[in-house]
Amino acid sequence: MLSFRLKAIVSMVPESETVADIGCDHGKVAVWLLKNGRAKYAICGDLSGRSLDKARKLARSKGLCDAVSLREGSGFDVLEMGEAQTAVVAGMGGELIASILEKGKNKLPETLVLSCNKGSGLMRKWLSENGFAIEDEDLVLENRHYYPVIRARRGDSKPLNDMELEFGPVMLQKKTKLLKYYVNHRIDQTKTIRAKLQKTKAERKEKLIDEIDERLNAYAKVLKCL
Ligand SMILES: C[S@@+](CC[C@H](N)C(=O)[O-])C[C@H]1O[C@@H](n2cnc3c(N)ncnc32)[C@H](O)[C@@H]1O
């Protein structure tokens, strides 16, 4: 029932009394967590009433209506302080997830499980600057897209360098084969941008190319360690 990406997300969720799934859409994450005893209660939040209808339908079909609270609203607005021990925020861009975390700052639970389709550096930056330590990470390739998955817990956060922001401090330690593919993928993308830039008459072209070359060097150093 779950895709590889959703499987990676749910497997990062620790056993919790109540889990909040912010931006739940289909509601598959909450239903899996309840059915598999990972949570006793789930709060499913979404901006869209249509998404909540999907989540309601799924919960009903699994006989879980009493274990799910469906709430329409933005980010952590739908949550009371201390209501959940864990929140999942997944399937959006890293920039949006970071802004949802920033707006909900005072209501965030102890544990966050985050996954985005792009811009994971912004999510990690927010965590490192706001007292959340990255505890575990995973990387999933699905439909030719890479999806990082992060579990962070309130605690001693530390500053992260550029490569840790982009690829994840735990992923860099795990040194998986998929991370190697992902770094190569980023190198290819960056080279394509460089080649396009070379052909333009952009004002700051030389400076931008220097910055890209610096980044390519940093990627090459990461690759050597994998
Ligand atoms: C692509 S779906 C992801 C669903 C699920 N979390 C997943 O990972 O498969 C994104 C969902 O986030 C919701 N969403 C977008 N911005 C939101 C916000 N600020 N607060 C709550 N939900 C939001 C959208 O309505 C949509 O249902």
C-alpha cells in the first residue's frame, strides 16, 4: 500500500501516543502508523478540505475513524501545544516545510519527521538553527526523484557546513550507494547549469562560474569519501 518514499517516512516515526501528519493529503501515513501500532491517535492536518476528505475516506475504510482527528488549516495552526509527540511534514518543498516549521515554532513536538522533494538544505538549516538535532536520515529514489527523509529531535543541534546541509550529516556518515548516485546526479545538474551560463552574457557570469566551480570541487571531495 505504501510507496518506497512513504515506507521510508513511516519507518522513521518512533512509537508515539499521538502523531500529527501536517499536509496529510491521502492520510496513508497516519493510517499506517495506527494500523501498525506505532501511534494510538493521529491528527491529520491539511490546507485542503479535499485532501482531508481523502484521509477521512481511508480512515473510515480501515475502521479507524475514532483514532483520527481531521483538521483543516495551515501547518501547525491545527495543533494545540503538547498534543502530539511526533509530527510528520512530508511531500512539500524544503522551503515550504522550513516556513511551516518557523510559523509553528512554539507548538512543535519533540520529534519531527521531514521529507521534501527539493530544497532539503533549507530544512536542515532551519533545524540546526532552531534547536533540533538530526538523529537519523534516509534517501529514497522514486520515479527518478530523490527524496531525503530526516528524523530530528529537540536537543543539541550543531551548525552544519554546506555539504552537510545539502546531503545530510547522517547520510554522509552512512555513505550509502544511493547517496553516491545522488551526488553524481547533483554534479551533472550543476555542470549543465554551468554550460548554460557559459553561453549567456550574464553580468556576473565570471563570479557565478567561480561559485559553481567551488561547488563542483566540494562535490568531488564528498564523492572521494563515499
Ligand atoms: C503532495 S501532498 C503530500 C502528502 C503526504 N504528506 C505525502 O508525503 O505523500 C502535499 C499536501 O500538503 C498540503 N499543504 C500544502 N501547504 C500546506 C500548509 N501550509 N499546511 C498544511 N497543509 C499544506 C497540500 O494541500 C497537500 O495535500
